Amino acid sequence: MKYFKRKILVCLMLVMLISIPVKLINAQEGTGLEAEKPELAVDIDLEMTNMFEDENSKIQINESLIKILVESRLKKNNIKILNKTETDNILLIKLEILPTIKEIKHEYNIPSYLNLRFIRNIRYDVNDETYHKTAVTWYYGGSGIGITSRDDILKFLVYVTDIFINEFYKANDF
């Protein structure tokens, strides 16, 4: 009987030793866009420098307009929109519209910068301690050199949102 118990104990220890590396091997690098379901929240960060009120008033862009545009693109592609309190997956859209400085720019360009960040809560282990942190796991951005109007900014926003949607679906099998 002792021999049998010892054999079971040795087998259990072997199973445990084998299962730990398998768990580590199964961890994948990923794209940062992997999700269980096609759903996320949208957050907008719009920064318009009011140094030149006349230029910024011509643009007529606000957070509400950006949110409606982006969420409609996502919904059209069967991505469910949730509140930030309902999910850890957040698409942060940051749009900066910089002041117009006539001496250093062509008079028809609106200097701007747009980026999309996919943010989520991540978990990592260090020295037997588990930590949680909000982190950017996917990023795409660019400057709007040559943008001359509100419509150009919105077209650029649609373009970048579509890049996100394509990458989101590539990373997942929904």
C-alpha cells in the first residue's frame, strides 16, 4: 500500500511540474486587441488650443460629434458599445487641434494630431505578487498635415477608426 501511495504522489508531482510550463508556453504575445466579445467603450479626449479663437471656431468639432461618428462606425461593424463601467476594454480617441501660427504654416493647413489607443486592465505577476494596471495595448496615430477643414479631420478620423476595426477583427474570431 505504501508503494502505491508513493507512486500516486510521484505521479501527482510530475503532473504539477508538467502543467506549470504548459501554462507558460500557452501564453501568447498577441496584438493587444484580443477580446472575448466584440464590445468596448469609447472615450474621447479633444484638445483644442484656444490661442486663435477665430481659427478654432471655424473647425466646429466637439467631443459629442467625434463620439457619435466613431460609435456609429463601430456599431456598423457589429461592435457593441458599452459604458466605461461595464468593460475593461476602452478605445480612447485623442484629437489635438493646435493653434494656427501664420508665420510657420501654410495659411490653409490646420495643424492637428489624432491617435487611437486601445486601453485595458492588465494583470502581471512579480515575485509571487499579482499586480493590476491600466495600459495601452494597441496604438495608432498620425498628424494631420495638409488638413484644411472640419471635413478633412472627420475623414481622417473615419480612416483611423476603420484601421482599428480591421485590426480588432483580425485579432479575434467573432
